[in-house]
Amino acid sequence: MHKAALGTALVFTASGAVVGSWVARIPAVVERLGITNGELGRALLALGIGSLVSMPLTGIACRRLGSRTWVAATAVVATVALSAVGLAGDLLTLTGALFLLGLAYGSWDVAMNVQGSHVDRQAGREWMPRYHACWSLGSIGGAAAGSLAARTGLDVATHLAMAALASLAVTLAGLTLYLDERVGTAEPGPGERPRFRASRVILVIGLVTFCATVAEGAAGDWLALYLDTGRHFSQADAALGYTAFAAAMTVGRFAGSTAVARLGRASAVRLGALAGLAGVLATVLAPWTLATYTGAIFWGLGICLVFPAAISAAGETGRPAAAIAVVTSIGYGSILVGPPLIGALADVTGLGHALLGLAVLPLAIALLAPVLATRTAEVPAHP
């Protein structure tokens, strides 16, 4: 079982590297294409649409094909898509490449979480925060490599192609350790209907995830750009701002299993949300460079446990693959709202003021955190 956990961790790491590589080079892509914040927001919207198209179907795919096969297929497509992002020469091409990346990455994300939940149930352990810590570790590596690429003048196309291929290699290595049995519940018996109906608890868990992914996605999409254009950091130093955020996510998630064991899911998430509130405010309002980086660290620490806690809660239901797909889909629905809204607000009020509005999200997470501690009843396989 520990081998399967290691394989899951490797796939999470590779997945994070894909995201870290992309977000670190957003300023370079914006500069090369000469697009506005609003245009970038609309391009990122395509990424979200692609994810939401594929996510709801992933539970079915994992049940029928197994998460190993599905992760392999989506990782290959994501490799092609990330390379295409680096080659994009205009806004339309960038938008199309991001849609393809979202289509592949969204399904990849759900499938690896389904496998992680399955491994945890088989082992009788809660390793989910550590899997997500590995995702954060991968994003740090990707962002750090992006910062190095920016410093050395490596062109975006070459860098993203290299990052995509390296991530694919790690993914394929991890998949050799995956569990072979089909992930999810057993096939319905005679007279049973396979329809899944999400309970109110699952929907509220999804709402908590939605708030967290808006806050996390905003850091990935806009933090480096804000530090570059709003605070006049160099592109390399701006990329380090996201690296600090991702590093905090990693440390917080590696420590997350201990925090959850001592405090409980709800209390750990609530305390983190308050730290996240302070982090957002400091990142935007603090006039000193060190305070800005410190704010990014608290921003990351504040939201690091929300997503894995939500996945663990969803995985405790009677139809874990379907429940995880629902919760993840709701969470990633933030991509449809966050980027275009922040981009539009940034064009009107400035990016700093737009990011300041994120402070409401950790407050909402703190209020809704008790749902993560609720022992959900098993969701019936049919209405």
C-alpha cells in the first residue's frame, strides 16, 4: 500500500509542476502577446471551461477504465497542451491551448484524487494532505524553474515544452505503482440505477472548495503579474512571490495530517482561514518587499488544507468517485468566475484593488468549515 501511496504522490508532484511552470511564465506570455488583464482573464476562462467539461465525466471513466489508464491519457494531452501554450503567437491561439490544457488537466486532477482517496481507504490512513503537499512541492519546482528560465532569458516555448515532458516522465513513473483494481464503487446490481445524487452536505463541501480554489487560483493567475506590474518587481522576483506562496502551501500540507489529527478538520481549516485573511491583506497593502513575501506565505498557509480536507470528507461517502468528481467540479467552477471577474475589476480599479476583494473568501471558509467535520451519511447509489 505504501508503494501505491508513493505512486500517487509522484503523480501529484508532476501535476503541480505543470501548474507552477505555467503561472511563473504568465508575465512573459502577457508581455509577448501584448494583451490586457481583461484579455488574460478571458483566456483563463477557457482553461476553466475545459476543466469543467471533463471533470463530471471523470468518475465514470475511473470506474470503467481505472485511474491509471485515465491519468496516463490525460497527462499526455496536457503535455501537448502546455507546449502549445508556449508556442501561442496570438490571443486566439493562447485561448485554444488553454482550453485543451483545462480539458486534460481537470480530468487528470479528479482521477488522481480518486486514486488517492482509494489508497487512503485501503490503508486506513488519511494521507490526502500529504498528496496535496506533493502537488505544492511540484508547483514550487515548476515556479522556481520558471523563475530561473526568466533570469537566464530562456524563451517561453522551450521552457514550457521541457517542463511538460519532464512532468509526463514523472507521471508515467508514478503510474507503475498505482493500484490495479478499478477505483470507485462496485457496478450496480440488477434493478439498481447508477445515477448519483449529491447530498446537501456534499454541495456545501463543494462551496467551501469553491472559495478555496478562487483564492488559490488568484495567487497562481495574478500574484506574479501584480508584483511585476503593480509593485514593479522584476519578472524573476515576481515569480518568487508565487514561489513563496507555493512553499507555504507545501509546508502547511505536509504538517496538515498532524494538525487535523490534533485539532480536527474543521478547527484546522478555520484557523488557517484566519491566517489566509491576514496574508491577503498583507500581500496587497504592505509597502515593504519582505512584508509582501510574508503575506504571500500566510496566504498559502491559510488555504492549504481546505482542498484536501474537502476531498477526504467527500471520499467518506458511499459513492466516493462520484462525490469527489462533484466536489472537485464545484471547486474548479471558480475558474469560470475568478479570472474574468478579477481581470475585469483590474481593468477598472487596478489589480491591487481587485485582489483585495479576495479577503471575503477566507471569512466564508471559516464560517462553513464545520461541514468538513460532519460525518456524512452514505450517499445512496440510486434516488
